[in-house]
Amino acid sequence: MTGILINQETGDLLVGRGGILTGDSEGQTAEAVIVAMRGEIKEHPLLGGEAGRMQGGTHDVMWAGSVRQMLRGCGVECERVSLESDGTITIER
């Protein structure tokens, strides 16, 4: 998936060669979907994995399936999303 690239550390647009840089944006799209809270993306208010809510508590057993559907809806190809006991999120193609 080709899109506008964003600096992962600052969240700013990457600029170079006289304009905004474009490239493979699949990873940053997946991250944005997983981290977003529902209602944060105004055009799609039901989109958002709400990963931050799980940091201090228990996770929903249906979370991985819901996030997989959200990722597929955004054009990110994935077969399986898993959440490890240490909090690591794995997306398998």
C-alpha cells in the first residue's frame, strides 16, 4: 500500500525532494488502527483497536479478531492478529 509517510518518532510528515514523501505505508496504517481509540477517526467512528485501554487491565478475548477485521477494512493484508502475554502484538500475513 502506497501512501504519505510519517516520522514514527515525532508524528510529522516526512518532507524531502521538494515535497511530501510517499512510500509503503502499510506498517504505519496498521499501527494507527491498533492504537486509535474509537471515535478518534471522525470519518470512521467505529475504527480503533484501543490498545492503550489494555495496558493496565485484562484484554477482550475477541480483540484480535476485531482488529483483524479493521485492518482488512483499511487495506492491510493479514491472516491473524495475536496478543502475547507480554503485550506484544503480532500481525501475520
